[in-house]
Amino acid sequence: MCAHYKYTRGGLRVAVGISGGWLTTAQETAAIGEYFDKLRDEAPVQRTSTVAGPKAASASGDNTGSPPAGELVDIFPGDMAELLIVEDGKRKIVPSKYGLVPPWVPKGKKKPLVLYNCRDDSLNGGTMKPSFRDPFLRRRGIAAVSVIEENMGNHLWLEIRHSLKGQDFFVASIYNYPHELSDSVTHAFITTTPNEKIAPYHDRMPVILGKDEVPIWIDPETPVPVLLSLLKPCPVEWIGPITERQDEPPRRKKKQGDLDFD
């Protein structure tokens, strides 16, 4: 599921600004606005990330520049999107590339891993995969997704939106800071078993959180048992009508293999 997704440019900023408790001061809200104004005004080929994590480096955007706030943006693997994180005790929205890159190359491979999805059952106890362990325990974020799209083959696409018009899905994610194998923040979605509305189409779905669960997920101090309790299908009522679209898939920057929420 989800060969790509769409997000509304600046949607996270709006959600953060209207959700009491997400930001503690008006100054932080204003700082987020200034941050995205800066991104939009910078040179289109190269954008500099303000993330101050280990090996912090420049985050490359696409060659078309930053889309204006409110615009619906297609996100394919390798594209930059917005991610809500906690850094130095403050909640921030940072540019992040879709596809988590661990800081090592697997034995026998020449290229680093790029992981788009993390199964919830790979985060439980002794079965926790090394690629996901540190991000899950230390670096959790939220991606605001306006439309989930799934390529069913033969140019048939499914479009999944929230049941409330204009409401985004808040997808539980994990991320890595820039390192020697990646020049930007990178993220992956957490997936779980589907609810009754998604099950006829797919055997996995993203972990979609409620607004009251978002601060719990991104809080670095949240205990692991509490985190694991959030990894479940969202209520059916949150999923709007699932529509089918028969046409060519949206633009890709480069050829990508089929993706899946595994």
C-alpha cells in the first residue's frame, strides 16, 4: 500500500498552531512560520536544514523550489516532506526525505538500505530490528498525510482521505538525522494490521494517531509499553470513502520499485 502519498504544504504548521499543548508559546508558533517562509525564499536547488543533530548537513530539495503553503504536494520515495519532531526539548517541523536510511551498509551490499515502512511487529521486544531500534526508542515523528494513494496495477489507483473534510491523517513515523550515508533527515511510516475499511484492499495500513496521541508519540520520555499501545489500526470512522482512479500515476522523479506497507 501507498506507492506514494500527498501532503498539504504547511498543513502541519496549521495543525500545530490550533492544537493546544502542541506548542507551549506563541513564539514557537511564529518561529515555525518564519522557518517555512525561509525555506520558500531560499534558492530552489539547495535548502539548508536547521536540524542540529549529529552530522547535520544540507537537505536537498527538488529542482522546482518550495511549493507555497496550502498546495497539495506529491511525495514519492526520496522526496522531501514535512515532519513534526521534538529536538532539544522543543517541537519543530523539519524537512525530511521519505525513506529511512540507517547509518550503515548491510554486509554484502554496496548501497545503504532505504526503508519506507516499519512493521509494528518488528518493534516488539527481542524481535526489534536493528534498523528500527534506535529511531523507535529515540527519534519518533509525525507526518501529516492528506491523501494516501495505492497503485493497484493497470493504472488503477486507490485514494484514501480522512472522513472529515480538510483533516489530515497524523501518521506515526520514525526518523534518522543526516549521517555519512544520507545528507538529510529521513523517515519511514509505522504500519499495522488494517481496520475493517482497509482490509478488503490491503493487509497493512499506516498507524494513524489522534491529535491527543501525537504529543505522546513524539515525547522522548514516553515509556515503550505506552508507545506499543499506540500501534493499532485507527477507528473506521476516521477513514472517508475510498475512491478509485483509473489513469497514469502522478509524476515520478525517477523509476521506483513497487512499494508496500509491509
